[in-house]
Amino acid sequence: MTIKEIFDSMSYGPAPESNAEAMAWLEQHGRRFGHWIDGRFTAPEAVFETRNPATGAVLAEVSQGSSETVDQAVAAAARAFPKWSRTPGHERAKVLYALARLVQKHARLLAVLETMDNGKPIRESRDIDLPLVARHFYYHAGLAQLMAAEQPGMQPLGVCGQVIPWNFPLLMLAWKIAPALAAGNTVVLKPAEYTPLTALLFAELSREAGLPKGVLNIVTGDGETGAALVAHPGVAKVAFTGSTEVGKRIRQATAGQGKALTLELGGKSPYIVFDDADLDSAVEGLVDAIWFNQGQVCCAGSRLLVQEGIAERFHAKLKRRMDGLRIGDPLDKAIDIGAIVDPIQLRTISAMVDASEGEVYRAATPLPQGCFYPPTLITGLSPAAPLMQEEIFGPVLVSMTFRTPAEAVELANNTRFGLAASVWSENINLALDIAPKLRAGVVWVNGTNMFDAAAGFGGVRESGYGREGGWEGLAAYLKPAAKPRPLKAIPAIPAPRDPQVSGLDRTAKLYIGGKQARPDGGQSRAIWSPKGRLLGHIGLSNRKDLRNAVEAAHAAKSWSRSTAHSRAQILYYIAENLSARATEFAARLQEMTGKPGTSEVEASINRLFTYAAWADKYEGAAKPVPMRGLALALHEPVGVIGILCPDEAPLLGLISLMAPAIAMGNRVVLAASEPFPLAASDFYQVLETSDLPGGVVNILTGAHADLAKPMAGHADIDAVWSFGPTSPALIEHESAGNLKRVWAPGTAVDWAAEPDARSYLAQSTSVKTIWMPYGE
Ligand code: NAI
């Protein structure tokens, strides 16, 4: 092209970034890598190739980790744990600070290597991924420094098994290892098979940062290696980012192993443009939302919802912008769109688009040969169409229109995912009315794809659970220092040989939707006192009763929108009404369990006060993110929580779980203690007189063995807490269906002791991060 032609077309000339330093690093290792275990590279084993997707060239061979490799790495991490976990926070902070500085000092090399291995434009790896990686280590150096003072009584978990995807290889590594190391854990991390190189380079750099050997181990390999790592008995915590399908498999594979688990999974995030939005900004935002990293972003704004009146104009502007996007050599600094990570992913994207019935617009921009896919817009799909529901994970945007704000919310939430959402409107009232209604872990107002180490990131529903970033992210790597005690099952009192039956028959009912209900199966069970007296009968609930209770809980959704002040008032009122009947409840507990009940009733009243107090004091935060904006961390209720109540304290246990849940705005379905259910059935009479809206608390009685499985598997329950004798393995396994949150410690709780209220409140909420413009 002549200079005149360039001036005429105004097209960019190539501006390639040099790959010399990255190639030299690869050559220095003979382009063959073992794993990084115990502070050094192992000899390469069972190698496979990793390629540059833009050129197809083989970059290096890396090793396929076997289960023996995983054993070695976990053993190294376990050896390093005692010392690292006791290393003072300041010393850990210094290492994390050194890592941040090393990332900055080697930013160019890391960015180029990332782009070569992944195919993302160098502009992105250089200006987005690397600065965010460094920021993550800086921020977590600070958390390590402050941890002892700010998180008293907490300790690290042990060896963390971390599995990450290929879309942000180094950034995901940073998100995983920075909080783990800051908290004093040790790590075995498996990078994705397409993109292992920057993790290996980082491991090498970590030695320079003074990270003791064995604290960080990198095992390369595919899904089998990942599966061996997450199932390893030496791993105390699993953290995974990747597809929802694999997330579900990991939930099942780790069920009952007593491991902490966080999952950051897929999404189909809505990008909502109202007719009063600044359309040019919204178009620019959309370029970042869906064409950043070729759309291979878990929180990509892949579902455009645009208000009907402006749809045509908006689509026209968008197409014009799409046509101007430059696709090509990712190492070229003038390129907007790089390569798709691997031909397999390219085939998946093509097949999904080809199977679609919508109207497909592909950007008119020239498409180079190889692993590239053009920016694509698909319109004319129904809300239920596969491309409207499934993650494409490519540069493909689907679009549909809406008429009213209410319809926008309904369409936005019409998905099994709940990772992120963007709202565009110049009307602050509208934007801030919509943001809380969106079922998503992250909401950007007039922005998109903003991330920061201080702001929690993570999803709800099938986008997973747990947060990365902020104090909330650190919490996922800590546990209370107290030693757990084993839980002992308490059998029901059997029917005596010589029963004493006197007085009127008393049959307690179930409590569903604010009404007493007969059990569907028409079955009941006698409850005997230890002295052989018939105390009454309780209904045996079945699946149908559970279904009705869940429906009632859903119908009571306005509770989640009620003010914290009014929830507090109702909790106080419940306490007041329980207090009025304290003697009666104490007597009931005594006749059921044979133990004095007065202190349990007093503690129950106290507990109701505690959570009434907390209802309006479990505060969120405003995160000082390094840009013109604020990230608000708000505590949202989880939704409908199924609770299997404990037997050790039939009334106090129930109240200790119910109270924080409803204080935070959840609705609950309680399965009362199986051997001692009468305190629960008496308690609904207290609820009935306490202004609690029907359906907020539903109480079932009967066998936990009949209720636990359908509860853990129910698609409309958002979390299950299990404090009875049901095995956590069953609950965790069944929960994989809709990826509900599970809290099943499997250990005894001293219900009479003052609770660590914050841990109950954390289980009752998820953090929603709302990014909004603020300040200059
Ligand atoms: P994937 O979920 O299979 O892979 C992510 C990581 O998990 C990789 O390191 C992989 O080796 C590992 N892995 C695979 N099976 C495993 C198992 N059973 N146990 C433990 N670890 C396992 O994702 P994949 O196949 O690379 O991409 C497929 C689709 O997943 C994409 O098209 C996209 O829709 C979605 N995806 C979503 C991501 C997100 O951040 N939400 C990231 C990557 C993929």
C-alpha cells in the first residue's frame, strides 16, 4: 500500500509487538515443560502441544499431569502449609507485594506470552489483563497485612485445589492464588490445557518473589488432571472457574468430602439499553461487552435487550461500529479482535450460529484465514431460542427488543444464569430502579465489564457461588479457628411397652403459606415422652408437601423487598409472643426431651433479638475502585432456603437458623427436628400471631430421610442448610442440579453459645456488586 493510498483509506498499518523475548523464554526451556512442584520444574512427562491459535504454530510442549503428579503437588503443598499458614501477615504481604512488582517488571513478556498462547489482542493483554493482575497482588498484599487484625478467630483452610479456564489465563490465576496465599493457604493450580504458559512463567517468577517452595504448585493437563485435583483427599478447598457443566460435575465429585467450594461459572448476561440512554456510549460499551476477548468472557454482555422505539437506530449504529472492528494478528497493536482460543471452540461457535433460526449479521470487516470468527449480531430470536439461553462464548451477540422497564426485567431474568448485567439509561431513577431487580451478582450502570480487586465478582443461580475480590473474596479462603466436634444422631423415643395415653388427642399440622395444613399422604406419627406418655401426633410430610411449601415461599417474595426495619419489628414481635408463652414452651421441651427447657426458651428469645438487631445493621460497602465510579457491595437475600433443623436443641436450633435467614429477607422451608418436632409445631402458633406474612416461614414435620433429597434437588430452592443427621454427601450431590448453595457442616453446634452472627448472615445473603458512575 502506498502512502497516498493509506491517507485515502485512513486504514491502519500493522504495528506488531515483538515476540522475541517470549520466544527466548520458551527456547530457554527447550520448549518443553514439566510441572512446577515444590519450587522447581519437574522433568516433562506425557507431553502435549500448546499452540498459538492465530497462526497454528506449536509454541511448546507441556506435561499432562497424572494422578501421581497431583499427589506429588498436593503433598508439596501440604508440607509447605504449616509454616506458610503461621507466617506473620506482614511477611506474606511482602511476598504478595513482590509478586505485584515482578508482574509489573515483566509485564511486556507476560502480555506477549499471554497473547501468543490465547489469541487475545495484545492491546487487551497489555492494557487490561496485566494491570489487573498486578492490582490483584497489590490489593491482596494489603489483605494479608490486615488480616490478623480484621479477621480475628479465622484461619486458613489448608491446600487449595484451583482449576482455571483459558479466557484470562493469568488474570484467573491471580484471582485464585492471591486471596489463597494472602489468607495463608497453599495452592495447587491447574491452568487450562489451551493456555498453560503464563502460569508456568509466573511460577518461575514466584521464586524471585521469595515465595517458599511448595506454597504454589502448578500442574498442567486437561480435564482429567483437573478432576484428579478436585477429588484429591488432601485438598481442603476447591475453587473453579469454567463452564457450568463442569461446575456441576465438580459439585457432585466433591460431595461429602468436607471441602469448601467456590464456583465461578457461565453466564448469558443481559445488556439493557433504554430509549433515553446515551446511544453512542451504549454502542461503545457493547463493543467492550461482547467483543472484548472475542466474546470469550464469562460475564460478556451477550444478550442485548434494547427498547423498541430505538432498536432500529441502535442496531444501525451497532452494525456500523461492527464493520469498523479490525480482526487479525493479535500481536498487532492496532487489532481489536484476535483469534478464537482453539479450532474446537471455533467449530462450536460456528455450529451454534449455523443452527440458529435468527437473522444473522456478520461484520463486513475482512476475516483472516485461521482461527478467527467475525463479530456477529443475531436478531429475530424468541426468548426461549437456544442462542438466547445458552452461552456461546464467542463474538456473537443476540438481540431482542422490549417495551417497558418491567418487560426488560422479565426478559433479563429469563435465564438459568445470574452472573452480570448492564443497564444503560441517562435517567438515574430508572437505572437504580432496575439494578436491584436484576438477578445477577454484578450490575454495571452505564458501563460494562469493569473489574477490580476490591470489588467482589461472582454469580447467583447457575452462574455459581462465592465471590472473588474484596474482603468477601478472602472469606472464601478462611474458616473459624474453633475445632469442630462430631455430630451425634439422636434417635426418636420409641413407643413404650406400656403407653400412657390420656386426655384429648392432639395432632399437629404442617404450616404452609401461613395456614395449618394436613399432610398430603395422610400419615402421622406418635411422639412419646421419655417417660412413655403420648404427647401428640405429627404429620409426616412428603414431596408434595415440600412442593407446596416451596410454592408458598415463592409467593411470599414481597418479604425480600420489605424494609429491614419492618423485618426487625416482626422478629421482635415473634420474640415478644414467644416470651408470653415461655413457660408452656419450656414445659413442652422438657416433656419431649426429658431435659429442662427454660434456658432453651430464654436463649431462643435472645437469639430472635440478636437477628432483629442485625436486620438493619448487616451493612454493605462502597468499594473505592480506581476509576470514576463506585462499586457498591450490597447484601441481597439468597431467596428460598430449605433448612433441615438440628435435634440437639429442637427450638433454639430452629430459631437460630430461621431468624438470620428471614432477617435478611429470605423465605424458608423448615424441616423440624425429627425426634422432637412438637416445639416447631407449637411455634407456628407464635408465628401466626406475629404479623409474619404467610409463606415466609413454612414448617414441615416428618422424616428427614423423606425430605432431604427432594429438598436438596428442588429446582426452586436457592440454598439448603443441613444441621440434622442427614449426610452432607447426599445434600451436596443433589444440590448440583440447580447449583444451589449448600451449608451442611456435618459437625455439632453448641446452640446455647453466643453465635458468630456474621457467619449466619453471610450464609443468608449474597453480595451484589453494583458499579455506578460517581465523582469526577
Ligand atoms: P471447561 O469448563 O471444560 O474448562 C475449564 C477448566 O476446567 C479447564 O482447566 C479444564 O481442564 C478443567 N476441567 C474440565 N473438566 C474438568 C473436571 N471434570 N474436573 C475438574 N476440572 C475440569 O471449559 P472448556 O471446555 O474449555 O470450554 C467449554 C465451554 O465452557 C465454553 O464454550 C464456554 O461456554 C464455557 N466456559 C466458561 C468459562 C467461564 O469463565 N464462565 C470459561 C471457560 C469456558
